[in-house]
Amino acid sequence: AQKVTQAQTEISVVEKEDVTLDCVYETRDTTYYLFWYKQPPSGELVFLIRRNSFDEQNEISGRYSWNFQKSTSSFNFTITASQVVDSAVYFCAQGNAGNMLTFGGGTRLMVKP
Amino acid sequence: NAGVMQNPRHLVRRRGQEARLRCSPMKGHSHVYWYRQLPEEGLKFMVYLQKENIIDESGMPKERFSAEFPKEGPSILRIQQVVRGDSAAYFCASSPPGRPAFFGQGTRLTVV
């Protein structure tokens, strides 16, 4: 069975601070994908990134970066110089082939001006 | 290229009525997924469909829920005889084969 744990239910930071959202997963699959999605207050789910289990290279996209460590089954997400517009619920998810995903419980990020 | 379109955005039904939720996938996407976001329970996979086929329905409740993705037209998630516990946000996602899924804006179902 697959399981994704986001231990931080809520994080509050002040604008321009860096913040890291933790994600730990459990799976018996040798090939799998990891995802992050953003759910802003408007409610939609916005795709941020997908990594496959064979690619442990860290990725950076603007102020966003992701750290995948297979040894600790973690796929953490860092926002550098946070902005108020980053306020949202962030979901980590894991899936095998396809998009039948197991989601974590989400982390609510509040960025205060 | 329009995104995944779900309608209605908000739906109110009385207990015992039927709810029909529609999802039009992105152009070129042949795979559709339905997820449910219940308060306090997070996002849960319900069903995975390709045109005219249900590929995996392991997350669907055994009774009252059904889904289809016909050859023509949108995918439909149907909930018969709704109960208060069905109140949730229902998300549809679509993808081409082997690619990440993009989600629609969701339908928020309220059962009164």
C-alpha cells in the first residue's frame, strides 16, 4: 500500500522568508512518480512538478526547488523568498504508472506581508 | 488550449436526488481521472477512465456512484440518491498517455 505523509499541517511565514514543505512517502513499487500540486484559495489544483523514481537530481524552477532523496523516501519542496501569492495548500502525491495518485494530507502555507 | 473544464462549479442537491458532474478533458487527452476531496479526509482517487472504458475504479464507493467517459462528449460522474456525506469537492483530471495529469477547477457538491 502507498502512503504519503505531510507532517506539517500548517506553516506561517513572513514574506521573503524561505520555507520548506516536507513530504515522506511509502511504497513497495520500484518505479513510481512523485508530484507536488498547489491549491490556492480559489480551489483549483495546479500541477507543479513530477519526478520519476530514477531521477534523484534536484530541480529548481524560479523560486521553487525540490529535493528528492530516495534513501529517506522524501521529496521536499522549498520556496525561496516567499510571497503572499504563495499562500495556498500544497499537496505532495505519489503514483505508479499513470495518474492514480495517493495524496498527502496537505500543508497550508500562509505568507504574511 | 482550454484546460480541463468541469461543470457545474457548484451544485446543491437535496438528500435523495441525483447529482451529475461533468468533465471535459483537455484537447488531446484520452485519460480521465476523478478525485474527491472530503473535509478532513484529503484528496482520494476514485476512478480512472479511457474512452468507453473504466480502467480502474478501486476508489469508487460500491453503491450509488458510477462514472462514464463515452466516445463523444464529456465524462460524467453520477451520484444517485445523494446523502449529506457526499458533500465534497469533486475534481476531474486529464492526461495524454504517460504524462502528468492536469486538474479542473472542481465541482463543489452540497447536499442539503
